[in-house]
Amino acid sequence: MKDNQLDKALRFLNEALRLNPNDCTVLCHIAKVLFCQRNYEHAKELLQKCCRDDPLKDESWSLLGKIYSEEGKIPEAYECYKTALHLNANNVQSYINLGELYESNDQYEDSLNLYRSILKRFPEDLALRRKYQFVVSKLEREEANGRKLSAGEFTELKHANTMICLLYTSPSPRDRQKSRMPSSA
């Protein structure tokens, strides 16, 4: 989003907040805009308020974890992501955020395991598939540069690209019609 669009969104959200000052959904949306503007401190204050006032709102915990991660507060970020996932095990973005936290600490095997297990539940999620493929590629580069992978990691890497590609290989009915040989008379 461009800055003027963010500013416009912020004006509308602040107007909504004026009408209902304790609405955690609005506060969370404002925090997202502030996060995009890199105003982490103000966003963190709003999200901490949300987490106190509505501790069951997983989105607030996940975004607060993202801010802690940006600030380098890894244990706090981890706890926020775990709380968000405890509240809502279907929040794919929280899994991605946790995987990125692992990646930022060079824990690629942990992020690979996380993405692999979540892909079983959400195989159609494009962002999740991309994150998984990124980690697989990173580990393949490490292997190519002489890092020795464990047997389990190596087996996973051999099959990782196949799993991702299988999601794309099914031809559409129209494509199947085009590729059929004409029937013989």
C-alpha cells in the first residue's frame, strides 16, 4: 500500500475508533496500518491493549509477535505466536510468522518441519507453499555448499519439490480434450 492509502485508511479507522474507543478489531486494524508504516511502538501499545482487553483475539497476539520479532525480542515473539495458535489453530498467518521467526534464527529445519506439517492441513494455501519452497531451496543451497544434511533432511529435500509440483500438474478438462488422440474409425 502506498503511504497516502495507509494515511486514508488510518483516518477512517480513527473515525471508527472515535465511535467505539474500545473496539479491539478496529485497534488491531489500526495497528496493522501502523506496522506497515513501521510505527512499531504505537502499534505495540495498541496491540498490548487488545491482548489485555480481549485476550482471545488471536490476530492481536500474532501481530504483536510480528512486532516483537522486528524488535529482535525473540522469546516474546515466540510466546505471542504460540498463544495465537493456541487460540486459533487455523490461523495460517500465525504459522507463517512462527516459521519466519525460526528462519530469522537460522532454524531452517524447524521451519521446514512446521511448514510441512501445516501444508498437510492447508495444501491450497499459496503463501504457505511459497514459504515451504523457500526453506527447501535454502537447505538445498546449504547442501550444495558442503553443509551435511541429516538422512531425514536429505530424504525430505529429495521429495519436497515433487510434493509441491504435484499440486500444479493436474491438467484442466479443456487441456485433456486437446491432448487426446483422435479415435480411429
